Amino acid sequence: MTRLSALATAASIVALLASQPAAAQSSVQAYGLIDASFGQFQVAGGPKLRRLDSGNMSTSYIGFKGSEDLGGGLRVGFTLESFLLVDSGGAGRVPGVDAFWGRNSNVNISGGFGNIRLGRMGPPLFVSTLLFNPIGDSFGYSPAIRQYYNAPYGTPLVGDSGWNNAIGYTTPRMGGLTATVLVAAGEGAANARGPNIGAHALYFAGPLAMTAAWQKVEAQGTLGRPIAAFPGFSSQTAWQLGGSYDLKFVKLFGQYGQVSTDAAADVDVKTYQLGVSVPIGAGKLLASYGNSKLDFAAPTADTTSQMMTIAYDYLLSKRTDVYVLYMSDQYTGRSNGNTLAAGIRHTF
């Protein structure tokens, strides 16, 4: 090709590009949350430990997300988030367990049809659990989260708060209603009997909010109870109903759910949570009580977990808050646990 013809070709390409619609708009954002608390920590039956911990009120993490506008109402985006251990500078929720991008790692496409995500993400039941209790996604202090996902005893939920190899679909908002379905493939892993399936519906209209969530788990997660804890494990199903109502001077929360494990010795767990959030000054008084009863095949083995947390969360700014709290942890056959802690949380 001669120099003249090359220049002509280049000019043609420039003219062609100029005649197309404006280039797709894209953006990338860095963000995250840092949470650290200190005090005396004690679970039911455990020793009193004085320490500084990371991520007890909200799990610390750093993330990156981006999106590209493809035109015609279509957008493609991604999310990459890594848990952080602020007290030690490590990655993960606990040392040496999570993959680096273990919080969320997915790509999505959205439009008038809704949103489709592929990768690692939180299951619908976990999202409903954190939305309808006053202490949110606190693995350290929320009775609801601890009794479903994080108590070191009793809690039978398999599957963790994040699912790998997942495909999720969320509907467009219809009035105040949205719904999500998530399927996570077992992919032949040794600790997987089959896929995990979860779904929930969320309704928000003025002061009222409600949810109904369900999941069936056949593959264990990174954390949570292992399948090996249930000899002869086949599958586990769980459902939950939740609601909240904001009266301005107080916001009320309630949840009720059941977890049923199909194994050599079946286990059924019934859990409820009641809570309030009361605005006081520049902060909120938060209180939550959770009760979780485990019914085993042998009635004499039945146990009950009771947790109560009372906290005051004070806003220093839109992005920074400080908190103090007391948590009581009781479990059948164990001595009571008492936690007193204070912390700071910053988002960026």
C-alpha cells in the first residue's frame, strides 16, 4: 500500500468513526469501608478476651466498580471487592481463608429487562437478613447475622454469605417490588452435592418494607458450617420473612425464618429477631433481640440461642461514625457471654 493510499484509508476510518454515535461512556470508582472496634469480647461458654478487632460492626473491605454505557439503555459493569483485616493488615474476614476478591467478584449487564450478574456475590437470604435488622450486616454484633451465619456453636446454616460460580437475575423495579434469583453451580467439587439456589422478593413503599427469602443449599461455602458437620448430608433449605416500619421517632424491625437440614439426623432451626432504631441527637439507639431454637432428632438434644445487642451509633459526618455497645450471648448448657465494645467506622 502506498503512503497516499494509506492516508486515504486512515481518513476514511476517521470519517466513519465520526459518523457513528458518540462513544460509550465508561467510569471506574474505588471505594470501601474501614471498621475497627476494641473492648472485651465473650461468646457463650467462652473466655473473656480483650482485643482490637476488624470488621465486627461492618466487615472492612476495599472495592472497585465500573460501568460502560452501551447505548439503547444497556450498561455493562463489574465489581471487585476484597475483605480487609484492619487490625493486622491482612486480607479476608479471618486470616488465610478468603480469596483476595472474596467479597464480590462479578460482571453484570443491565437494561430494561433487569440486571444479570455472573461471578461471586451474596445470596438473597443474606441480603434480606441484613436489611431487616437494625444492626445490619454486623457479623460481630447483629443477633440475626450471628444466629444465621456466624455463631461458633449451634448455627446450622451451610453455604456462607457469598456464593461462587453464581448467575443472578434481578427484575426491574415494579412499583416498590423487586425480585432476585441466584443459582450457584457446585461444579463437581468434593463438598458439593449439587447447585445452590436462592431467591427473594423485596418491597419498599414509604415507611413500609417487607421481604420473603428462600434458598436450597447443596454446596458448602468458604465459611459457615461445613457439610461434614451433618453426617449423611443431602441438602438444606431455609426461608425467612422480614419487615420494617418507620414511624420517624422509631423504626421497627422483625424477622422470622426456618432452616431445615436433610441428613442422617435431620435438624430444624426456628429463628426470630425483633429490633428498633431510635434517632437520638446526631445518632441512633439500636437494639436487637434474636432467638434461635435448634430441634434435633433426639428431643433431649434441643438447644436455644438467645442474643441481645444494645448500641448507640453517633454520626461524626456522612462518612464517619463512632459506636458503643453491649451484647449478651446465651446458649443452652453454656455460661453467658458478655461483650462490651467501642469502635469507629469510615466509608470512602
